[in-house]
Amino acid sequence: MIIENSGLKGLKSDLAHLDESMEQLGFVRWQWEYNRATYDLKLEDKATQSDYYLRINTRAESGKLESPYAILYIEEVYIGKATFPHGLDYQAPVPDAIMKTVNGKLAELKAKLSQ
């Protein structure tokens, strides 16, 4: 599911600051290439033993990702339920407790990137 009202879409940051901010919140930059990067945060629902991933897509506005000075902007923010053996179901309902955590993390990230 795409999270429409995160307030993050279009925010810009240099790669070094973005990586540091994401890491402080528990995100990992898993997928990346020269012009784009994807950050993931794993969230566990203990009640159902299910994993969800909050995913944030970014794209380089200037520079390339080998440079900490590259400027990236946030594209989409979305969440999906992990499926076996590897994949995400973006149509699966997300428990309220997970969404509460997601909204908190997104608000923290927005504060860090707006400084």
C-alpha cells in the first residue's frame, strides 16, 4: 500500500545525511544503483508472527550514489507484508499497531530531513 500523506514525497537530502538519518531510525539501504536507492525498515507483528516492510524509494536529482554529496529526493513511501520465500504483498491489510509504528517513524524521518 502506498502511504499517501507521509509528508516525505519530494523532500531532498544529500546521500550522507539521508543514510545517517535512515540508519538512526533502523532503515537499511538494500537496493541501490547509480541513480536510485531503496530504504527498508522491517517491522514484526508479534501477534500474527508476520513481517512487514516499510519501503522508501529515492532518486538522485544530482550526482551519483557513490558520492556522499549526491542530492536525492524521496519518491514513494509504501508498506507490504513479507511473503515466502521473498517478496512483498502490497495489498495485504496492515495491523493498526504496525501503522502506528510506521506513522511514528515517518514523522521522525520528516523531522530529521527538514532540519
